[in-house]
Amino acid sequence: MKAAIAVLILAVGLAQSAAEPRVIDDAARALGGRERILALRNMQVDGEGLATDVGQQSDPGGDKATWQVTAFSRRIDLISGRMQTQQHRAAKFPFPGDNAPRFDEVVDGSVEMFHHPLTLIRAALEPGAKVEHPRQAGRETLVDITTRGGHVLTLSVDRESNLPTRITSTADYPNLGDVVVTTTFDGYEEVGGLKMPTHITTDVDRYRQFEIRTTRNSLNGVMTLAAPVAAGAATFSFLVVTPQPIGRGIWSIEGSDGYRSVVFEFADHLTLFGVAFSEQHSKAVIDAARRLSSKPLTQVIIPSNHSDEAAGLRVAVAEGLTVIAYRTGVDTFRDLVARPHSIAPDALAREPRLPRFVAVDDAMTLRDQSMEVRLYHVKDNPREAANLFAYVPRDRLLIQAGLYDATWHQHPWGANVLWNLEQRKLTVERDVPEHGPIESYGTMAKTIYLRAGGRRRAF
């Protein structure tokens, strides 16, 4: 009996191990053949479509920051393991910068390079690759692939056509932590004896990042890709944060990375406005704030749900600070605090702590005998629907993030910002932005007037 069981287990094991490469062999055959795929030197995908800045929606349930991608080009050199992605975009949402920016990125050995049927099947066919765990899910067969370089991806193949339908991998993503990146394919066309998809989408968890319709697929052309900018040299970025008093009991903490936070000193505690950009920046700002006074730092105001302005959320929670935010952002922030960060553990992942939130509706005043700070929700703003700004009546200071920056090319929601100040009957003398120089209110209003929506406008 034991011998029979052993034979059965061996037979099942052999059947499974045979199934693993068969999935790849069948997919390779459907795409045009093993030999053609292994002979690939390079490939290029040109197209157009839509892109979304994940984490930059106007509010947690609001309009996404969507770009019209008027020109997309991805070139992959399979010999050197180098990939270049170029994009020409036009913003479909209110945007204060160059409204048609161009992006050009070159990377070596990125897992993103394998989010294409031909590159992943080629990698799976190479010596040293592992193909494991074949399984069925609906009309698809799934198999896990570990490339010889160590990247782990899951391939989904249609059981009828044997053509790849999806590729997934995990990654660490700013704010979101561990995410599943899923690229889907359809509309295959023949190119040089191989099949390539004409419709490609990429999702980061539940968020759509790209949807590209190809205008041209090409293989084995003349291709020379420049090395990534930092290749061959170790680069170090030393962050410096500098506190400067801007009022009695008020400090601006300016980072060498261009972000500013503000500290308010109350009778028995400190409150911080803004922890932005990165974990490193936020921790440096919190440490600098604590060196300003013997009073404890107990609160942080996070003015927006945008990914850069909320980048210090998890640091603040890890440091034991109470988070003050607009009410619609609190549920989003709870989700961000609860998300796993196992791929690149941060301070909160290493030492979990329960968050404390204070939700602001239309307005809230923080006040004692030493300091008064009023918080207001920005009403009817087309881009910053969940934004809070601060006002110090004693010093007539406006403290804000994402509402105005003197360096912006244009100010499409500037008129709304000035309208909000008028509606609140606030007398502002100086603007203290998260980005850009501190300016007088008169200079701020004049700049908005000159650059409102890219043209002169009165309001």
C-alpha cells in the first residue's frame, strides 16, 4: 500500500512539473514560436491613451488626475536589459504646471520590463528561470514565474487561445505600500511572425494607471538606449531642514527638497502643519519641530489627501501624533495607515500603532491663551476639494498647501482661493505656502491675476 501511495505521489508530482513548462510552451507557440521569441533582441510599443496620477484625485471620491497621453513610446533592449519610456501628455484636469509635459525615463532591470507577453515568455524560457504552481481560475491558467534575475510575476493565459491575458507582480508604492500591479492585454496583431497586444492597461491595486492603444508595434529594430542618469555612480541626497521664526510662536521649517512645514506653539503643546513629500522629509521635520521647544509635539494638520501632501501620514502616526484632516479624507487616511508595508517596511510597519484622528467639517479653531489657529475647508475648488488651510488672525498669516505657489506656470483655481478668503472675511497680509516663497497677499493676488488659467483674468 505504501509503495502504491508513493508511486501515486510521484506520478502527481511529475504531472504537475510537466504542466508548468507546458503552459509556457503553449503560450510561446500561440505567440509565434519558441525560436522566434528567444531570437528577440528588442521591441518597441508606440501608442496613445490615458494615464492617471494615482493618489492625486481631487478628493477621495472625486475626479481623478487623468492625462491624455498623446504620444507613448516604450523601447525595450532585451540584450542589455534596459528600458526607455517616453510620454507626451496633456492634462484633462486643472493643472498649474506645463499643461503638456514630456516624460523620459530609462531604467535597467526593472520588473516593469516583464509586464509584456513577449518579454515575460522569453524570460520564462531562459535557463535559470523558474515556472511554478500552475492553477486554474475561470477560463484562465495561471503560473508563477521567477526570472533568472529574481523578479517574481504571475502569468495568466487564456485556455482556449493560449494567449497571455494578464501579468501581475507586487511592488512597494508611495503611501500605498504593498500593491499588486496588473497589466492586461487584448487585441493581438501579428508583427514579424509574432503576436503583440494592441490594447494594454495597467492597474495599481484598484486604481487604473494606464490605458494604451498601440499605434505601432515593432521588433528587432536599430536601438541604442542611453544609460540611466545615476548609472555607474553612487549618489547621495542629504536632506537639510531649517527652522525660521515667521511670527511669535510660529516657525517655518523649510526643507532642502523644496517643501515647507509650519509649527504653532500653544501654551502646553506644539502643532505641526504639513508632513509632505517623503518619510525621510517628514521624520526630519518632526525631529526639528521637537527641538524648537520643551513642549511636546502632539498634533499634525494634514491639509490634503494628495499623495505628496499626505506622504508623512504614517510617520506622524508612528510618532504618536494626532492627525487633523478634512472629514472626507479621514477614511482614506485610516486605509493608508492599515495597509501592509512588508516589501519596504517603514517605521509604522516596524512598530504598529493605532491612529488618532480629528475630523474637520467646514471650520475648526484651535485656541488657547498663547495661540489661535483657524482651519477652514476650501469650498467649491475644482482641484482641491478636500483641502484645509490655516489662518492665524493675530499675525494675519495664511498657511496653505496646494492652493498657490508663486513658481506655478498658471493658477487655474487661484480665483477660487481668493474667493474663499473673501467669503471667510479674512484679512491676509502674508501667504506661507507648502511650496514656493513666502509672499505678501498683494503679490499673491497679482500673480494669480496675471496667470489665472494661463491668461489675464479679472474676478
